[in-house]
Amino acid sequence: MTEVRTGAVRMMQGNQACAEGAVAAGCRFFSGYPITPSSEIAEYLSIMLPRIGGRFIQMEDEIAAMGATIGASLTGVKSMTATSGPGFSLKQENIGYASMAEVPCVVVNVMRGGPSTGMPTLPAQMDVQQARWGSHGDRGVIVLTAKSAQETYSQTIRAFNLAERYMTPVILLLDEITGHTTEKVVIPDPATIEIVDRAKPTESPAEYMPYRLTEDCIPKLAPFGTGYRYNVTGLCHNETGFPTNDSHDIDCLVRRLTKKIEMYEDEIIRWSEIMLDDAEIGIFAYGSVARSANAAVRLCREAGCRAGLLEPTVLWPFPAKAVLEMARRVKAIVVPELNLGQMAREVELASRCSIPVHRLGRVDGNPITPQQIVDLVREVL
Amino acid sequence: MFDYLKYIREENFPHIWCSGCGDGIVLKALLRSMEKLNMDRDQSVMVSGIGCSSRTPGYVDINTLHTTHGRALAFATGVKTARPELNVIVVTGDGDATAIGGNHFIHAARRNIDLTVLLYNNYIYGMTGGQCSPTTPKGARASTAQFGNLEPPFNISGLAIAAGASFVARGDVYNAKKLDSLITKALQKKGFSLVEVVTPCPTAFGRRNRMATPVKMMEHLRDHSVSLEKWETMSPEERAGKFRTGVLCDVERPENTEEYAKLVAEIRTDR
């Protein structure tokens, strides 16, 4: 592997761009377990991390990989793990732990087809609801996606920043196409990259409470070994971090875990729009499917049909306001995705069923082509 | 006299353990060992899983991490490999470490990361009400083995030795002084160290197995715990049903975080 220089234009796979983005974001710990189609992320980081004094470790299973990532993060080291569908299922309990204990970390899921072992080498987007609801219990979650190697690079950095800012696990959902497509990536100057580090406590260890209730709802967890001796648990806990059965304390905690994401939705949610201003038909597409949707919009326009695209780069919190805004402007919405309507349901909810939402689901292991989207748009019009 | 309060989070007492439980005896042996070694509380981390024994960290005034069921060693591996300068102690139980966490247990031993594991073996799932565990003796009764357990038990220390642990000892809470020395040695050892501590659960195990009082359980420990020296003099018939205590394994093997540090020193490019 050759070294990637700043400012260089490089050809690289999405999975490599993920590894490069992680290191640029300050990731210095990775624990993983081999699984197609994400393994290259681990392989690249097994080379990159020791070269910069970071730690790479291959664990005995997916559960352990998630646990080690959380343990490392508690020492103040930015940490990541990567997996695919079946491994993502196995990690869910500890992802919930990271939400509950408010430990920042990044979990990459390069989606393959399911259910079960499914299609290890073929693309799908069947984990978008699992990413939201996969772990038991109520909690807010942040889930990002990317459609290209370039976007994977920047979204991996953003995933770390959001994790550190909001003290929560952040999930980056790629798909097999994005992970395995080799294409151009421009590596930005590090000085231009925004890096967020978790807030440190300002009070003395004697006054310190790790989960102190504050208006911003974000705890300040001191890294282990810095003189603040406190307790971390997955049990319902009070401000001190110790388990509690007090119903008021429990209520405060569980509500806050959802609120701390909800109250920052406007900062977190991002999307882009292409030719939506005068569109009659709106397309909602994310991940690799957004590439086909981009092409479909162009093809539609060339044929004189006014289509536009809403492309979220944050899947959760769901961009409900943007979808409602689109629904007010267009006659119908088309949702192409590599599943049987997991996000189309959300689009229906967000548009308040005010206009028809047409699903275009593909689950045979092949990408959705621009022509498939064009055909549906024409049919709808 | 040693002041236990130095290491204790007094505000979290009374503890949740039943009367007659041996977990407090293990805790005190650990605290005496920490004092003896003058361990820096700020630089020490205790990681546990789920179960009665895994509630220990809540009472100890160091950095404490109470994780998910069976996963203490996975979390501890992250803590130790990210910050090798921290002292990491793992507290777990027979069910936590050898059933749901069995995979992590053998692999942590194989990797030989410098972790000290205190495994409280009480032959039962106490917190959930007395279901049989991988160490419940054959024939013993449990809430999920009402007619007697049909399965043979794990030999936990043997498992750790086979998997490659650097240091393995077995002790029991009847012989608490001896337990001190085993825990102290384990804390001093560089590499994966295990102390299997046989400890009574009168509530969930004893009452179903004709040892309904804490005293009965302690007598059982007294009568079945055998020193290594004595063990060597005993016939197979005499050994039946008994367990030996002492240092069962103490070998030098390359420690994982040190090996990794050597690799980093060799290939590092950012300096």
C-alpha cells in the first residue's frame, strides 16, 4: 500500500476511503472481525494504525469487536469498528450499551443483502431500519450514509465529529457498491478539515458527576486514567453513573437519550436537492441508489419530464421536514431503494400521506438502474 | 490496620449481596492486595459483566465499567490495548465468563493481554435465581435442573491454562489469607492472569443442595479445598469431589501490548 498524500487525487475503494477518513478524523483504535463486504476497512487500518501509533486489533467475534471499541473510547481514544449485516445484528446489544452509557464511537455497516447470511458479495440497503431500531430500548440514533468514495471519506469524518459532539455511537451505512467501487478521491488539506473532540469536564474530580443533567443534555465523560474516578453501566443510572431504581431518575435518563438527538436535529440532518424547485415528481434516494437517481433526473429532464431529487446524507434522524417540503411541491414521490420499502414508509409518514409515494424496491442483488427509475417516473406522471 | 474505606465507595452501601455470600470476602482480599501493591486508583480500571460478582465495581473507588453480559473481557481488551499504562482488573462469574462470555475468555487467555481476571465461581446463576451454570456439578440441583444437573462441569482453571494464560490460580473464600497472596501474585504478573475463586451462594445454590446456611457452605469449602502439596499425596479416590488450590500455572509468555508497542516502534512513520 502506498501512502496517501494530502491534496493528492487518488483512486481508491470506498472501504479504503472510509479507513482514510477515519484516520483523518483522529481515529486511533479499530477493533473488527472479518466480514464481507467490509473487511477491507479492517485490512487498511491494520496497516495504517500501527504506523501512526494507533491500535488495531482483530477480535474473536463481532460482539467483542463492538465491546473493545467502546472500552477503548472510554480511555479518550477515538474508536471505530466495521461490519456487515449479520455482524451488525450481533453488535446490536453493545451498540445499545454505547447509547445508554453515552460512549462516542463509529460503527460502519457495509450493507449486503439479507435476511440472514443473505448475499455477502452483493449490494442491498436492508439495514436502514435495523440501524434505527436494531437495539432494544428507546434511544436517539444518528445514522449517516454515502454514495461515493469521496463522500465516504467526508462522512466518516463527520461520523466521528457527531459521535464526539453528542456522545453517542454513530452508524455509517454504506452498501457493497459504495464500499467496493474504486474511484477518484481528493484528499483534503488537514487544515481544512473540521475535527470535533469530546468536551472535557471543567469541574474538579471531587465535584464531578459524569451524567450531570445540563441544559444541553450532553454528558462530559472524562477519559479513564485522568483522575476522575466514576462508574459506567448499562443499567439505568442517575447523574453519578451508579445504577438506580428511582423512577424520576430513570425517567430523566431515558427521555434524555432520545431528546439529546431530537433537540439537535437541525444541526445533524443534512440533504441535497437536485432540480426540485420546479419538479412535478420527487425522487427520494440515498447511498449508491442516489447515483442512479442523479442520472435518472438528468434523463427525465432530457425527455422533458420535470423530475427532481432529494438525497439525504443523514438517514436518522429522518429528514422529515425536507420530505414534507418536497411533498408540498410535487405531485408524487418515487422511492427507489435496495429493499422492499424500508425508507418509503418513512417518506409516507413524513409526507403525511398527502400525495402518492411509489416504491421501487430491488432485492435481487443488483443495483437499481437509472432507466428503472425513469420508467417509474413516466408511469406515475 | 488497613482502612478498607480508602478504596470503597461507601455511599453505595449497603451492598446488594445476600447474607452468607462470599463476594464480599473476595472484594476485601482484592482491596488488601491493591493496598499491598500500592496501586494508583486513578490509573486502575475495573471491568465487569453481568451477575452478582459483576456488581463489585460499583463499590470500588477506581475507574469502573459495568458492561453487558459476558463481555467484560472484550471491553477490557479495548481499555488495555488503547491505554496499556492502565491497570485493568476484570471481575466476572462462572456463567458470565464461561457460558455467554466463553469465547472472549479463551481468546483473552490466548492473546495474553496484561489483564487480571477475578472469576467468582459459585456454581450457579445467583442473580437470576439459581439456574445451572457451566460449573454446576453433575447431579447438583438448580432451578433449571430440578432433577439434578445432567451435564459435566467446566474446569475453569484448566480451560484457561489450555487456552494459554500466563498465570492461573485457584483459591477459595474459606482460605482468605491464601486468597490474598494469589490475587497479589496475579496483579503483579505481566500477561493474562486468572484467579478462580470458589465462593459460596447459600441463597441460590446451597438451599437446593443441602447446604442451606452460610456456615454449611463454608464447611463444605473447608472440607473440599485442598492445597497443591496435599493434592499430590492423595489417591484418585480421595481427590473425588475435591478441588486443589494454589498457583496452577505461572509461565513467561510475550505480552500482547508490549509486542504491539515493539511493532509500532519498528514501523512508525509519523515521527
